[in-house]
Amino acid sequence: MVKLRLRRKGRTHYPIYDIVAVDSRQKRDGAYLERLGYYDPHTKPSTIKVDPDRAVYWLNIGAQPTDMVRELFSYEGILLRRHLQFKGKTEFEIQEAVKEHKRIATERYFRRAELRKRRFELREKEKQQQSEEQAKAE
């Protein structure tokens, strides 16, 4: 069985991953059939480069993506592209839909990052207020 999965490379404590098509019996960093792209989790937002035509090809012939690769493909719009191809959409319609999907996903990423930042600031304010109240009580 062919799997689409991540292949680790990069420095110690600074991994970068290749997205590869590989026989499921191979080791994580062993021989692979084809390199489809790469994923760098250290940039904000993460850098993901994938050849969508080859990824769709491997999905169509039965390759199974791992959970992480499925998430990356979803974010990049590859699963959407495959779905629209099955529906018989033109290449222009597919490209427009994928572009819109990427815009929405990027906006969602930054919106969620802003919410995390606000939550962190509120927690810090609450801790500061509690410490001031304790100082007054003593």
C-alpha cells in the first residue's frame, strides 16, 4: 500500500519535512517513490509547498495520506481540487475556488492567532490583579 506521509530532514531540534509517496512498509526516512513537496513548521504561518497535480494523481490511484498530510492537503486546497475535479468543474473554476479557500484559511489562521494573543494578555492581567490584591491584603 502506498502512503503519503512526512519524511523528516533538517537540523537537530529544527525539523523540516518532505511530503512523499512511499510504500507503507518503508522506514520513516527510508526510500520513497516520489517527493510531492515540503512543509516547514517554523515560519508563521507554516510554509507548505506541494505539487497539486501529483498529489491528486497519488490520491486518485489509492494512496492513503496520514492524518498530518491530510490536514496539510486540506489547508492547501488539494482535497478541494480533487473533489471539484470529480464534479467535472473546469480548471478555471477549480483555481478560483482554491484561491478563495486559501484566502479564508489564511484569515482564519490570523484570527485564531489574535484570539490566542488576547487570551494570554487577559490571563496576565488577571494574575497581576490577583498579586496586587494579595499585596494589599497583607
